[in-house]
Amino acid sequence: MSELGEKERATSGPARAVVLRGTGGVWVVRTTEGETHDAALRGRLKQETAVKLAVGDEVMLAPDRQSTQWTIEEILPRRSVLSRRAPGGRHGERVVAANIDQVLVVFAAAQPEPHRRMIDRFLVIAESSGLTGRLVLNKVDLVDPTAVRESFQDYERAGYPVHLTSIRTGAGLVALRDVLAGRTTAVAGPSGVGKSSLLNALYPGLNLRVGAISSSVNKGRHTTVGAWAHPLPDGGFVVDTPGLREVGLWGLPTGALDQCFPEFRAYLGHCRFADCTHVVEPGCAVRSAITQGMVSAERYASYVKLREEN
């Protein structure tokens, strides 16, 4: 971290920065000039704002004349927020990251086996936040890539870009790096699917910590303990997020859940009843589309399950 000399600090003015990570009330921020500093929220700001600072937030800094740190004087308006329900049965919102452009939902093609209901949860969270979702199936060197592509064609039909990647063979890495350049991307998914390894392969300078798979439960051990935004050489950031075993929706009205399934949208408004839940009502256009093979029955089952939980 950089420290300012007394003379330099005296002449330094406010600076705009992005929050990269934080712990224990100390936030690591990166200015638009590319300088990295430790910073703390000014006490007045803690009392006056209801916004809880998050990774990805854009802030205004000022040098603290009393210490080697900078202080965060203002949290600038957010253009987007990626949120989920607070885990462990608690009520409330947990902001994963702010000012995100897209969400990279990463699962392994094998070891551990991909969980489709969990994939759908992550994609719905992205949709409910107004963010573009992309599905990455990593470790395709362990399976037949053609079979994987066919198995997950429901997502491509729904409009989601699907990337098949392998760290061992390099498959799909160039194309994936191209879609990350110049954007702020949240990388989400359960533990053990190779998120950190994938980012290390895309950007070797990141040197993210990597963990092994527990053979007893076929789940990954947590290696990322908090969201962390990493500047990219091509411009933009990737926000590495903790492996999430529990993903709950936050702030999404049950009646708006159908809007978070892109393949449903062409049929919404064409049901017999205006308030159709697409579960039991006669004359449902969505269920009719499923019968005709136009909408995935498996994706629809995820919708029903999420609706029951929400």
C-alpha cells in the first residue's frame, strides 16, 4: 500500500476511487489514476448514510491529516447492485457487489457435478438485479464437450451465452477473456468449481488462492473469504465472490419471478388470467409452451420451486 509523505499529503486533494475489498473497517481502494490506498469511512458518513459500503462502490477520498490512511468522504450513486438474501435464515439484504455490468455464473462440468437448480438461482439473482448473466461450464476436459453443450442447450435457447472452458487445455479462455474486457464482472458459483483457478488462467498476475475438492462430500473448500475486485489489464474489473452454498432471493416480488426467466417473456400476458401464476390456472400460455416443447420443462420446474420458496 502506498503512504504519503507529510508534504505530499498536505497538497493532496479529493480523489475518486473504486472499493476493491475490505475487512475490519479498513477498505482497500483504487483511484482512477491506478493508485491503491487503505481507507476508512469518515465517522460522519457512517451516521448520515443508510448505504452499507460494498466492493465495487465508487467513492470520493480525502487524505486524513492525522494518519497514513485516507478517508472515504462520499459513496457515489450506484448504477447496479448484486444482492442476495442474508444467509443462515436471517432477514435482510446482503449486497455482494455494486456497480456490476454482468454476472459470470461458473459451475464445473464434473467434479463436482453441476446442480441445475442452483444454476437457475444464480441466473435469477442476476436477472432480478437487471444484470446480464453468462453461464460458464468449467473443467470440460473431464467430459465430452459436445455432450455438455447438448445437455445445457436449454440455457442457450433461453438466451444465455454458454462458455465451455478448461484450464488444462485452454479451451474457451480467449473468448471468455474478450467478454470480460472493459466490464465489471461478478464471478459467482459454488465452491470447488474452479472460479479462482479460471481467473488465474485468464489473468496469471492475479495469483488467487486455490483449494482442493473434498472427496467425502464432493464439495469445494472455501478459498475466497470475501468479495474482492481485481483490476484487469484490458480494463474493467472481475469481482471474485465467496463460494455460496446457500443462495436466497432478495427484494423480488413473487409475481415478478416469471420475468426472470427470459424464455417465459414471449408468453407472459397471453394467459387466460391476468394474474396467472403459471402453476395451476387453466389457459396458461407458459404451460402450453412447455407442452409444445418451446420452453424447457426442467427450467420450469426451477421456476415452480423458486416460487414456492419466495
